[in-house]
Amino acid sequence: MKGWQRGVAIGIVFLMAVLIVFVIGLSGWFPSRDVKRWIESFNIPGNLTVASVAMDPLLRVRIKGGRWIPERNSYVTAVAFPFVQIRPSWAGLVSGRKEAVLSLAGDTARLSGIARSEEKKIHLSFQTEVPGKFPFPLQFAEGISLAGAWRIEADLTVDPQKTRGAVSGTGRVRVTAVRIRVRSTPLGPVTLSFKKGSFGFSLERSVLVFNKIHFTGDDLALEGEASLWIDPFTNAMTAKGTLYMRPGTGLVASNPRLNQIIRMLPRDARGNKLVF
């Protein structure tokens, strides 16, 4: 078969596939309930739910009311995205790649990216289009509040075949004008403000590593690294890391007890050292 004939045949098959899916979208035959159950069955720690899944005639799958409730912890009660849209990547389909274009939106943020299927795994690459504002998309336990703006870029892989550690990958988060308030701690109420900050992260085998942590502000300058994981036997959150802190002039007024404790820690060129 000549090259132009092969191209025409591929084009006809592609158009027929688009037409069939278009008709399905118009007729309401899209298996919304089955797709909803499939999403909620992902092997990730915690509980994942969605309110609804639907497809429109333009082949856009729309997921509303996404909500992930992490396994037991004392700080974050849920991570929520009100709207997620997935549509085919036409360029990817023509070249034979299994790709889709992602859009994630909430009250104060918008993210976009690409989802790619390879070897029964799903690869996700996304970044912030419009900066988000805390607390979105996080929902905190009572007595904890967080304000400020954020940006994120990440590359993740989801392996549905794994029963634990199904999500892995790396990313980076940047924040500005951050203000953290915790009403009840062993030191009493704590309020910290940072002008800007950033950290990288990696996730592998259910271990979340924060690296190149760097925050600056009038209250405190902070850098270091930390790891979080869930004990497979007790399901309790465990943390380990090293932080270097340099108290600022604002910490004396905002958190005098915290200021005293930080200054009692061993000190080196990077600041007062906390190992946990």
C-alpha cells in the first residue's frame, strides 16, 4: 500500500473512532458509574472519592468533587479538587502515543499537564497555570490554618498493580507570603510568617522526602530535609529529618517560647540544628 493510501486509511479509521465516541457522548452511554468506581479503587494510602464522572460530545471526561482523605494524621484531613478535566491529546493520537491533556481547577488555582499510559502505568506531568492560594486544596484539622500563595510542578507515576506505594515521582513547590497558625502545641499557640519559600519532594515506596527546604522571613529562616512515611504495621505517620533554623527579630514578639527553645539547640554555620 502506498504511503498516501495508508495515510488515508488511518485518517478514515481515526474519524470513525471520533464519530463513534461523539455519538456515545451525545447519547449518554458513557459508563460513568464504572469509571467512578475504577477511580475510587486506586491503590493509594487513604480514601479517594469523586462525586461524579461524565463525558461530553467533545470527548472531555469531567470529574467533579474529587476528594482524597489521607490515612490517619493530626494535621491534614483531606485534599480536594472540585473539577478535573481529561481530553484526548490529538497530536499524541496521530503519532501513536497514548496521551491525554489534563486540567485541574479549584476556587483559587488552575493546573495543566499531560497524562501518558505506558506499560500499564500512568505518567502524570503537570504545573500551575494560575497560582493557588492556601488553604486550597488542603483541608486542615481544627485549630490549624494556613494562608499564602503557591505554585507546583511535578512528574508522577501511578502503578495500579501495586497494593502499596502505587504513586511515585518528584516535584517542586514554591510559596510566597505564607502564614501558619497552630492553636494548640506543647509550646502553646504558634504563629509563623515567611516572605517566601520552596522545597523539592520525591515519593517512592510510600516514603515522602522533602529536600532543599528553604524558607525566609522576619520570624525565621529555615532549611534542611525531612522524610515522612506511614508505618505498615501501626499505620502511624513517622517523620525523620534535619532542620537548620535562624531566628529573626520577629520571632521574639510572635513566639517567645519557640525563640528560646531554638536558641538552645546546637548551632553551626547553617543555624541552630534540630534532628528528629
